[in-house]
Amino acid sequence: MMHTTLHIISRTMFSANSDEIVELVEGGVKQYQTAVRPHLLDLLGFPAWFTNLFSHRKRAVAVFDEFDSTVNQLINDRACEPNNKQTDLLARLVAARDFESGRGMTAKEVRNEVVTIFMAGHETTAQALTWT
């Protein structure tokens, strides 16, 4: 179900670029979940400086660097298209304007919205479908 919901949300959010994003997220999430699990040394009460010597947490955070750069590139691509023909969520977020000020979101704000929706949306939906 996780794989299925990743594809559905990715297609909705990124349309043509969805398969590339799914591969990045699947690999990244798997590595991240493995790396952030408590280490035996954490459970035994060793000091943080000692457990960090054996930890993969720094590497786990770096796992999503490629995902971030890909999303940032997609945001830039959507923002540079004069007559954006994409109808995905990313294009709509980039094109959205505040009614009063006429300003749009910054690239960082769009990225944060996309990542939050993407990461939170696929896991909870997959779990609900699995239980159903």
C-alpha cells in the first residue's frame, strides 16, 4: 500500500516527474527509518558523544538532500514556465497568489508545503488502506 499511495500522491503533486520522485522517496525513507532507530548504545545509557561515533543519523539526514534538490528544481521549472501547462499541485502552489497583496509563496514555502503533504500524506493513507 505504501508503494501505491506514493505513486498516487506523486502523480498528483508532480505529474510527469512522479516516477523519479517515488524512487527517491522510497530509497530515502527506507534508509532514514533504518538509521534513526535507537541504537543499542542509546538504550544502554551511553553518553551522546560516544553513541554518535557509531550512529548513521548524519547520513540519514543527508538521504533527503537529493529529494530536496529535485523538488527545488521542479519548483524552479514550474516558476520559469510562462504559460504553465501543468495542472499538478506543485504548479498550482507556485502560481497561487494572495488575494490582498498579490504575492506568491517563496520557493522555500512551496517546498515546505510539498514535502509536508507528500511525507505525511502517503504514510497515513497507506496505513488506512492496509487496515481497511
